[in-house]
Amino acid sequence: MATNRTFTMLKPDAVEKGHIGAILEKITASGFRIVAMKLTQMTKADAETFYAIHNERPFFPELVAYMTRGPIVAAILEKDNAVEDFRTLIGATNPADAAEGTIRKMYAASISENAVHGSDSNDNAAIECAFHFSGREQF
Ligand code: UDP
């Protein structure tokens, strides 16, 4: 996995509220190329595996219920310095702490329902891209 790729999900709250188009526009206008993308829904097992690092945290059951309650848009994005630049574009986990103009500031409701995911390291980006997409789905 090249270090200039990251993985994102537009989470169920963003999809429910009809923000797919606006968020994708912001992502592509910020210089990210879409390498792979699909509308899909995570199973309970998918969410428990994807967020396994948080499985001891008190919010874990709520996180799994949230992430499985409806469809998400999963995508792989490409840009120089993709992981770090995308984390800057989405803003802090808690939208109350997110900078003006960031996706979470604009579209997230709370620290739990925060509209969008972005990989936090190159290693995790590679794992997360492979979790959701085969090589044949990546362009
Ligand atoms: N989360 C939550 N409560 C918290 C912290 C996180 O519900 O107190 C959820 C939230 O949806 C977040 C996800 O768990 O995006 C993963 O948390 P992490 O700390 O990895 O934040 P991220 O990398 O998504 O900014």
C-alpha cells in the first residue's frame, strides 16, 4: 500500500442526512482522488473487527450499533500525504473541538455521531483499505 492513500467512511448519520454529495465534493475539491468507492452496510461482526482497538471502551456497544444501523459510503482516497491531510480536512473527533471549515465541524452532530472516518496512520490505512476493498475494486 502506497503511503499516499487513506481510507474513509461517510458514516450512517451523514448518509441519513443526505450529506453524501456535499462531503464528496469537499473531499475532491481538496485534492483527493477517489481510488475506490461503494455504498455498503457493515455487519455487527464487521464493526466489531474494524473498531476492535476500542472494544474495552465504554462507548464500544454504542459505536457498533451506530456504525451498523444503515448504509455507509466506503472509499479509498489518494493524494500526497493523504493520511495526515485527510485527518486535517475532517477535523477533531469531537466536532465541538473541530476547526472551522472541517467536515466534522460542518456535518457532525456529536463525538459519537461524527459523520466521517479517516485512517489515523499509514499502516491502519492499508489495513482498512484491504478490509473493505479487493485489489480489483481499486483504480
Ligand atoms: N467515539 C465515541 N465516543 C468517544 C470517542 C469516540 O463514540 O468518546 C467513536 C466516534 O465515532 C469515533 C470512533 O469512535 O470516530 C473512533 O474513535 P477514535 O478515537 O479512533 O476517533 P477518530 O480516529 O475517528 O477521530
